[in-house]
Amino acid sequence: MPRTPETSRGISRRTGSRSRSPRPAKELSIAIVGAGRLGTALGLALRASGYKIQVVAAQRPASARRAAKEFGPATMTLSAAQLSRLNSAQLERINRCSLILIATPDDVIAKVARQLAGLLTLEHSRGIKKARRVVLHTSGALAADALEPMRKAGFAVGSLHPLVSISESRSGSKALTQAFFSVEGDQIAVRAGKSLVKALGGESFTIDSHCKALYHAAALTASPNMTALFDIAVEMLGVCGLPRRRAQRILLPLVQSTVANLATQDPAKALTGTFRRGDKSTVLKHLAALKTAHLPQALDAYVVLGQRSIAMAKKPGASPRLLNEIAQILSRAAKASSRQ
């Protein structure tokens, strides 16, 4: 898929390498806190790139054991309860790690940071240079400041968020090797994050910490929300009498052709269909059908996305008169929907 450098406000040019040429000697050893789909996928990808996963910790012991089995026999497992009261051997093991990745749900990150900060200090480290001690979380919405307790404990803190949809760890680990990662935080942490991404074969870009929530909302809109929109389309075909699985199979090639268009064209040029053509009569039929089918969420989505499509369709030069008339129709539909 062709890619162009980011030029948007708040985002620097991407860095990274598509080639997976592992560095000859990776000195980083890693502890991963969180053994869900992302944490496990990251561990698998990093291990395949030559890194040592020294420790994996998870809320449930079974999850930690399952991830450790994937990472190799040398990986030590810890439950959340054990993480709160490490014995000397466990503390020594985790202090061998020059990088800690926190891949827990967002709401748990601050708690984990406080917990680790109370257990780990730079003075506990054995043979690790002070400048190399880094902790990164994988949240897309939170900035590095979520790890402030770790920063106060002497660690460089940052965030490392892959822009990829991971529904299963093993396939997800392969997807990570072709993903873009946003990186932000302390300078040392950013360098460590970029180095990690380069070793994986992905590409990194930096983002202003203040933009994290908006950045993540953009990612949500482009992927999970697209899945929700697809589900609405499947529901609409269900009203037409098609089974859900059949409807999904029918719609997928359409989605794939749209993504293929977006790979080579600006969204305004890639836009096709009713709004691009300015088909006023078709829009009226669509709205009437959605009301008759009693699909309020589908109707709301149609109106909102239609309004955006109208704005995009004006750029390639569709009939301004027809587009304005359609915009007025959608506006009336939106007001009617809000009153219900």
C-alpha cells in the first residue's frame, strides 16, 4: 500500500524501516505487564526480532502462563497479586529488564505505574545504565504523563501505540511488523520506542502529547467505528432478508475495493456513489426506506456521513445546486431525527 509522509499539524514525518534486519546484538530485555491480545502479540513480535522477554505479568495467572508459553521457557510469569509483593528473586529478574511495556487496559495503567514505582527504583538495577531504563505504555488515548510515578522513580517514560487492529495475538504479531506506531514522551523513551519499532519492521511517527486523545479518536473512527458502520450495513441487508453471514460476505468485497481506492487516492477523489453523483432522488428514497424499516441508528449514520460526503463531493466538481439541495434534505432529516 503506497504511503506518504504525514504533514498534519502535530505529527512529524514518519521514521522507520520496512526491512526486518535484526540488529546483531540486542541488549534490551523486556518485561511485559498485560497479557491480552496486544501484550501477547507484542511479545511474540519482539521475540521473533531477537529480544528477550524476561517477565510477563497479567491479572490472571493463567493468562500470564499462556503468554509465557508462547514467549519461551525462560520467561518468568507473575500474577497481579505477585506483582504487588515481589520476592527478592522476582525483583532481581524484573530489574534485569531495561524496558517495561505496560499493555493493560487504559484504566489500569496509572495503577500499575504506581505499583511498579513503589517496587522498582534505579538503585535496584543490576548492570543497567541509568539512561537505558525505560517504561512505555501502549494506550492510544493516554500520554506518557500517565506514567508519572515511574518518571518520579527515575525512569524515562513514553507511549508506544500501534495503529493496527488486533483480534488475535499470533496473527496480530505479524501485523505489527507492517504497522505504524505513534511514539511520544521523554526523549530517551521516544528513542527506545523508535528503535523497537524499527527492529520489528514497522514505521514510527511522533505526536504531540496534547494531541493523544484526538489522535486516538481518529484511529477509532477509521477502524472500530468502521466495523460498527459495517455492522449497521449488515443489519440493513438483514431487513432485506439476507442472513447476517451472507450479508457480510456480500459487503466485504465492496469494503475492500474502497480501501484499495484509498490506498492510491485522496478521500475526496476516492469517494463514489450517490453523494458523489448528486443523486437527489436516490437520497430521498434512501431516507424513506430507512424510516420505513425503523432503523434509527442507520438513519443517523446515513445523515451524518452523507453531510460529510456532500462536503467532499464539492471538491471534484459535482453540481453545486444538486449538492446544496441534498444538504438541505439531510439537514431536515437530522432535525426530524433529533425531535424523536
